[in-house]
Amino acid sequence: MTIRTVATTPFDGQKPGTSGLRKKVKVFEQPNYSENFVQSVFDVVEGMDGATLVIGGDGRYHNRAVIQQAIRMAAANGFARVLVGQGGILSTPAASNVIRQYGAIGGLVLSASHNPGGPDEDFGIKYNVANGGPAPEKITDAIYARTTEIDRWLTVDAPDIDLDTIGTTNVGGMVVEVIDSVADYAALMETLFDFDAIRAMAKGGAAGGFTLAFDAMSAVTGPYAHEIFEKRLGFAPGTVRNGTPLEDFGHHHPDPNLVHAKDLYDLMMSDAAPDFGAASDGDGDRNLIIGRGRFITPSDSLAMLAANAHMAKGYAGGLKGIARSMPTSAAADRVADALGITCYETPTGWKFFGNLLDAGMATICGEESAGTGSDHVREKDGVWAVLLWLNILAVRRISVDALARDHWARFGRNYYARHDYEAIETDKANTLMAALQASFADLPHQAIGGLVIAEADSFSYTDPVDGSVSSNQGLRILFEGGSRIVFRLSGTGTQGATLRVYLERYEDRNGKLDAETPNMLADLVAAADVIAGIQRHTGRTAPDVIT
Ligand code: VG1
Ligand code: CO
């Protein structure tokens, strides 16, 4: 088939964000826009000739259109084979697994994650490399550079393929295989976890079985959760809520936090609560964990999973190391100390874990933004996190609340919250950050309320594997006694700027372990405004979202 060259002009290909290109659907729908980005990826990737590419997305509006176009472009650019999830569906961790399992050169993961979907909402494209993980910065930098000079994209003229039927088609001489979206992923989970033990727990004895509520938020994990929790593990039908992926996620934000998964939270705090509640996000890489009457912060979840992971067969040999993003609480560091392993501190974004996982330096990773995962793939993984929790509870036979209390009694407790100020005018947000950084020299020894500032710095990371340096990754204010405030601008938003303020206070094992988080953080919240002038710079008196 002939390759057609379409003339185009350079476009705003977005400086590499935390997670690929994210824009409004209307922006992606402009002529040449998606094509320019996909071609920029292909122009940067080496070794396409004869190689396999994976394509899949979270099922949001515009997913199918971009997939069909990307298939034609892959054929024109010399790929030998494309693997695409049935219906265009692959959760982000499942896509990572397919790339690794089939030896693909990389994959296009189509999602805007936890951002809302629909004609007026968000879309995104991310390129993952052969290890299954998000492209590292040197590749995303090259893709961005290419978008500023691109002048043509390549396609073959072929009709859309049938995305809904498993099987093989030929597009311009390239093989396209529509594969089961769930099967390989579910099989991988069976190798890591003791499904028999979880099944036995779900079945229970005379006292009745362990109960679960999983909210798929009308997003991509629905089919995975139905297959794994209900079919394979025997949890009752109805365990999976909102289990059908919808193009607009039922008009909700598929963000598993206490604001957008409030129904689940309210259920878990009520008398009707099942034993365990969980949710995942648009593309299936995040997780929310709530026990009956007990919310577990993502930072605590990472620490608790790390402390108990050896109880699951996939981690029976112990952990090689732990890695967490800088704004994530230091709870995992204390577990690493106890285990005699290193806890690495990386910038925000999963791409920074890839080298540590590939080098066998870390086994479990996590972020405060509800991301947890391990070396089984190279993305964070929501369903995986739920399964590891279930496996641990099946072994320990205690409640989530009891496990949490036991953990704090041993390691102490890191009270934690994140305050987000969304859609601030970009220049106001930049001014706030610049002014804050400019004040650093004067901050040490200042007393604010009852808090005394010990240090202030801008986080910079040197990758221990390849030596690459990433600077300006967040401004940190450290207080005497171990409390901390971190200020950072989001790299995933599609509207203005989002200021994230991360608040953390540590109480050791003899301290207050049973207090309400807002009470424990009130002085830090007040200090954050004094130090950064949030209200003065932005006019905002309260955050939009607290997680
Ligand atoms: C946010 C989170 C970050 C996460 C990223 C992608 O980034 O803070 O921890 O890795 O989203 O997650 P930012 O730059 O907006 O703070 V997902 O679930 O969107 O792939
Ligand atoms: Co996500």
C-alpha cells in the first residue's frame, strides 16, 4: 500500500508534563493535532521497522478515533505489528504489561487519567517505552522538540478496523491484532497473589465472608474488576460498582479521592460498610483504599504494603528497595529502615521509578497521589494495590483499621494532607513560586505559630542509575521536629495552573496516634499561607480539593 505524506505545521506539543500530552478534546480534534503528536513520537523512536507497537486507552471520548488514525500511521511508519486492546481498552498497567510480555518496542497509552472525559473535557496521549514505562525525560524532551518543527505526517489510506472483535487484520501490510484487554493482566495477577487464600476469605466461614466494594468510577478498571474480583475471586455480584467504562465516566471525575469517590467514602463510614472499599481512576493506575471506618492515606498505604508485602507469593523473597516521590510522606522510609533497605526519593511522576525498577534497586514504589505499584510492570497499578491489600488481610485476618493501628504503634504516624488550588492564572502561580523561592535565604530559624523553620530548598534529583539531573521539582519547607510543607505546580492540568500544597506532620510511636488529621495539620495550613502568601497571590482563601 502506498504511504501518503500529509503536510502540516509545527504546533504546541506541550513541554513534557508529568504524564504525556494532555489537552481538551476540542484541541485534539483540530486538524493534524493528534497526528502531529503521534508522528513526533514516531520520528523520535528508533527501530520501528519490523517492531511491535501496543495501542490502548481508557475508553474515554475520542479514544477510538485516535486509535484508528494511529494504526494507519503506524503502518506508514514501518511497524510490523500493532497490538490493540479490544474496544480500544487497555488500562495503563495492562498496557505496560502487554508491552513487556510481547516484546513490543513501546506503546501509545491514550488517557487523561483522573481528568473528566467527554466532548468538552480532556484527552491525552502518552508514549511508553520497551520496559513498559513512561518515556524518560530525554525522550519526552526529544518528542517536544520534534513537535516544534514537524512539517509532515505519514499515513496509509485504509478503512477503520473492527476494534470490538478479537482477531487479526492487515492494515497497509502491517498486522493488527485485537487482543483481550484483561486476560494477560489477570494471569499476571495470579502469579503474584494467593487467589485461593483471598477466595477463602471472601467465602468466609459460618460468620459470613469478607466483603468488598470496588468502585470502577465508570472507567477502565470495570472489566478487570469484574473478571478478577467477582469471577476469579468469588466476591458477590455487585461487588464492582460503576463497572462499565463510559466515554464520559457518567459525567464524573474518575479521580479516586475523598471528593470524587464520596459515595464510596460515605458507604465505608456507615453501618452498612463492607470490610474493604477501593476505587481506581480513569486509566486504572491509581487506587483508593478505605477500610470499614478507616481511610488509609496513599502514603500510609505504600508504607503498610511495603511492611507486609512478603506475605504475598510474588514478594515472598522480600523487597530490594522502596521508592517514593518526594511529596509522598516519609512513612515508607521508616519501613525501609526497619527492613534494612533503601528508600529512594524521586521527583513526582512514575517515569522516575523506571530506572530503579529496571536496575533491581526498588521493588515497590508509590506516590501520595494514590499511586502504588511494583516491579511487575512499569506503571502504577490500582487493581494490583487492592489485590496486595486483600492478600495481606487474608493472611493476617485483621481489619484494615487494626492493621493501620498496629502499623502506627510500631512505626509512628505521618499525618498527611494535600491541598490543591486549581485553575489559578498561570502567571499568578509562577509569581507565587518565584517569590517563595526568593525568600528562602530568610526562612531558616523563623518561628510561625508554634513551628520553627529548619531549612528550605528546591528539590533536585540525580538519577542513581544514569546520572541524569531533574531540578525545580518542588519547594520544600522543613520544620524542626520533622514536619514539612511542599509547594509544587502540577504538570498534568489542562487549565491554568494548579498549586499543590503537601502537608506532613510526624508523631512517633509514643505520640498522638489517634487524632483527627485536620487538627494535627491546622498549624501547618496556617503556616503555608504565611510563608507562601497563597491568598495574597491568588485571591484564594481555601483549596478546591483536599485529599
Ligand atoms: C499528578 C500526581 C502525580 C502523578 C501524575 C500522573 O501529577 O501528582 O503523582 O504521577 O498526576 O498520574 P501533577 O503533576 O498534576 O501533580 V495519572 O493517574 O494522571 O497517570
Ligand atoms: Co491515572
